[in-house]
Amino acid sequence: MAKGIWVFAEQREGQIKKVVFELLSEGRKVADQLGEELCAVLLGKDVAGLVDSLGEYGVDKVYITESDGLENYTTDGYTNVVTDLIKEHQPSVFLLGCTITGRDLAAQVAQRLETGLMTDCTGMEVVDGQLVFTRPIYAGKAFVKASCPEARPVMATIRPNTFTAEAKPKTPETVKVTPDIGNIRQVIKDIVRQVSERPELTEADIIVSGGRGMKGPENFKILEELADVLGAAVGASRAAVDAGWAPHSMQVGQTGKTVSPVLYIACGISGAIQHLAGMSSAKCIVAINKDEEANIFKVADYGIVGDLFEVVPILTEELKKLTAQ
Amino acid sequence: MKILVCLKQTFDTEAKIVLDENGKIERQGVSLIMNPYDEFAVEEALRLKENQGEGEVTVISVGGQQTQDALRQALAMGADKAVLVDPGDVELDEYSTATILAKVISGMEYDIILGGFRAIDDGSAQVAGRVAEILNIPVVNMITKLEVADGKAVATREIEGGSEVVEVPLPAVLTAQKGLNEPRYPSMKGIMKAKKKPMQKMTLADVGLEEGQIAPKVKAISFSLPEPRKAGKIIPGEPAEAARELARLLREEAKVV
């Protein structure tokens, strides 16, 4: 019988993604409830040093596969190695973060194993011995609860910031696996990384976002200054992206990224339904907008009706003072 | 060059979602559109054909009869023919849909398969990848640039915090991310022409599948709507005063900074 709760320990450039710790923490609870082992699967080049950080979050066992060919993520290379491991050990559950890589890998692995996959989940619970997942549909305008009753492993990708990472230190057993990477058809010709000190939009605890009211790309600087004080990511509405003021990678909403930060500060954003769909699961929403009728005020916890060009710089200064205390 | 585009009909992004008396998503009275990410795929297919100077663009969808509207839109944009598989009133998941698409495609000639990287309704972003896996061809997801030459595709794709350039041999599946192109609007002439273009309608049996072969792996248990958020407080006063008060509230009341 299939046994074991597995988590994909996604890493990039020698850093485990934050969502992995969130999955291990929640996975630990599920593993205890079901009486199964919690395992992590770690792929890459020279990544053995990352095992300790996984142990911090209560993992029982780590499967490590190291190879030059796994230094960068490729769909085929990672799918081949992960699928072989799952076929050999038959876990009951395989969880991944809903990141670009997690989503890419999950679909290939699920099909090769002919199992079900629930993506971008924001909830996970055990009901009568079955894992039931909650996932937003229509970009958060509705939710569906779903399960994978028969096929194994049950697979799901979980949205970052859904669970809280809770330290539960343990010394995990490590299992070194010699990989058969197989044939990789995707040849990576070039990787361009945008150098940014800011957190990624989907993983950020705080997001400062700008819309049409920003009036131009040059004005995003004032949002960046606020973001830097808060250690926040910078986002944009579709209006701002379509106007060419911000790249699409910054877009929050139904045709952009869906985010669940602790704090979302919307500046000059009217609050179109597509935008609200992408951010309304934020714990605290702040709206700064000149138009008191703007939709965004209907979902905001705190609102200021006023000129963002006056309000935001003062807010930045105030928060700088407060956070320095 | 034979280009296939898999597309889906979705609710309009403006659609308000409500539940019907059975607690499922109400589909009556909702305006339907071609999934916006699939529009990028159709546009890219047309540009590929135009750049190559020859070729054929076939658009394929799995859905009910109303899905013809989305397929006709693709034909009006310039696609050559359409295939609609109507599986009837059966529950489908991404495994089911991918199985149907792959089965139809396996009976066709193709050099490249395009699609949106996800649909805006269930947002699962896995059907195209599953199709590639079944057909045993490579997949590149979330592309923002595509060049095709000498039996290879070179695509730029979004990755976390940047982008990468990936080369794959054809045939391959490539999925579109926003930014790939700006989809054209169908011209009046295009709309007229589309009415005469071939639209092949198939049932599961026509495809050569039985219901048992597409049984979903994932079962939906229940649907719900989010709790409406309550409007909070508007902080009064001059900008400087309001900003100071907001900073204090975020620190002391909401405790989020």
C-alpha cells in the first residue's frame, strides 16, 4: 500500500524555497494524523548541505539526488528522476509549492504516473482518512473542495503563504540516490536573472502595488521606496501593465499572479473585479486612492481618500521611523 | 508546417460567480469568451504560419456545442479549421481532457502544438503538459517569445525572478504566457470567411474512447463562494495626518509591520 507524505524540496541557487518549509510544517501534521512518514525530495548539484534546513521543519527522511545535470531545472530531467523515485517508493501523497517550477513539474509527473493533481491549493485537511484540498477557481471568485479518492500518489501544488512554517527540529535520515536523468529534450541556452533584493511577488509577506493612478512608469519609484522600508515586493494592476509601466511579471489579478500576503497596499488601483480576484485573500488590505467611489475601498481594511503622491512618501517616512524603533 | 492550437472556452473575466440550486457553479446567463491565454496561442500560431510562408493552423477544443463560438473566433482570426470534441454530459478532470485531446491529436499530423499556459477558470495549468506527456513530446511552459527553424523551437520562458531560453526539437508543446504577443481582432472579412471554414464535430466514440478511459482521477466534493470582505475604515484628515495615522494603525492595531 502506498505510504509516505512527500514534499518536493524546491531549491534555486542553493536556497530552499520558503514554501517548502510551509509544506513540511503542514505535512508534518498530516503525516502524524495518518501515521505515515514525512519525506522530502531534494534534487540539484551540491545540495547535500541543505538537508539541515529541511530537518528544522520536522522531516523524517530526505532523498537526495545530486548531479551536474540537475543544476538547473529542466522539465524532462526533474520529471524523470522524481517519477522514478515515486515509482520505487510508492508514497501516498506528493506535495509541491505552486511556483513556476512546481507547477511545471507536477503536471508531467502526475500524467506519467496517471494520477490526479490539484493545483494552487489554499487548504488541506484529512477527512475520513482522505486528504481533501481547497482550491480557488475563477481566480478566487469561488472555491472547490476536491480529493483524489483512488489514484496514488495524491498530488497537489500549494500556493505559497498558505501554511505557516513552524520549526520542529529533527535529524532526518538521508538517502542518497544515484540518478538516471535520462534524455533531456529541453536544452537551456541562457538564463537571465533580474537582480532584485526584493522578495518574489507570490512569496512576499507584504506587497505594495500600483495602478493607473501611478500616471507613469517613473512614479513606481515611490512604491519601491515604500517597499524597501517594509521588505516588500512591488506589484501592479493590469491597467498599469497594459500601459507598459510595469512588466507582466509584476501583474496581480486574474490574468496575472494571485497573491496572499499579510499586507497588501494598493496605490492608485481602482479595484476591478479581475484585480480583486488576485489579491482579496490578503490578510490586511490598504487602499490609497483619490476616488472615494473606487471599488478597492469596499475590500480595504484601511483606506485613505487622497493623492497617493502626497500620501505614500509620508507613509514611507513614518514607517521608516516606526520600524527603526 | 502543421500547427495545432488547443483552446478552451471560459467565463468572461468580468463574470460574477454564483452557485446554482445544486451548489454547483451557475453556468446559465454567463457570457463566454476564448480563454485569454489561448488567444495568445492562436495569435502565435497565425504569426508562425505567416512567417513560414506556408502552413495550416487547426484549433481543437473539448467542450459542449457552445464551444463552437470560441473556435469560430479563432477561425475568424485566421485559423484554417476547427475540431470540437463534445464528450457529452460527463464529469471531466484535467486527466480526462488531456486524454481526449491527445487521442484526437495522435490521429493528426503536427509539427507544433500551442495552448495557453493556463485557463482563467479552473487555473490548473496542467492539461497541455499532460498532452505532451501522453504524446511523448517535450513541453515548454509560459513562453513569452518563440522562434521556429530547422525542426527546432527556441522559446523564452518565464522563470521565478527572470527568464530562460530553451531549445526543444519539434514536435513539441509550447504554452503561452501573457507578453508573447498582442492578439489581433477578427476582421469583418475574417468573420465572414470563418462561417465557411471546416468545423469537425466529434463525439467520444468518434475519437475512439469510452467513458471509462476518461474517468476523472480528481473528484470535486463541494463548491463555495468567498466570504465577502467587509469595508474597513477610511482614515480622515490631510494627507500627512492620514498617512501618520495609517502607519500607527498598521503597527499597533493590525500588527502587520
